[in-house]
Amino acid sequence: MDRQYVTSSSDVLSGTPVFTGTRVPVRLLVEALSAGDSIDDFLEGFPSVSREQVLSFLAFAEEVAGAESR
């Protein structure tokens, strides 16, 4: 995973993957989108996360999901 938008460190939330430079777990984005929230809704609730970070993570997740289905 590109460390520019997501990091994981035992010093931050016990190693939970978070958006770089924040303490916002990536899991919260996945949960929000699964619940029907928009990216804008998520960003409004977590202003420390950038749109670029969200879109980069989603592109990565789509790439991984596509590779697993092959």
C-alpha cells in the first residue's frame, strides 16, 4: 500500500491503518461508504483527511479487488 495516503504504526491506534498524518482509521471510510454515505459526507466529518487520500485509497482497493477476482 502506498505510504503516502495510508500508514500503520504500533504507536498510532495500536497499528490500525490510518490516513497518513491523521488518527482517522481507514476502516471508518469503508464503513461510511458501506452505510451509503458519500465521500463528501465522510470528508465533512473528518476534515483532516484529504480527498486525494480517499480517492487514492479507493483506487488501490479497487485494484486489489480486481486482482483477487482474476
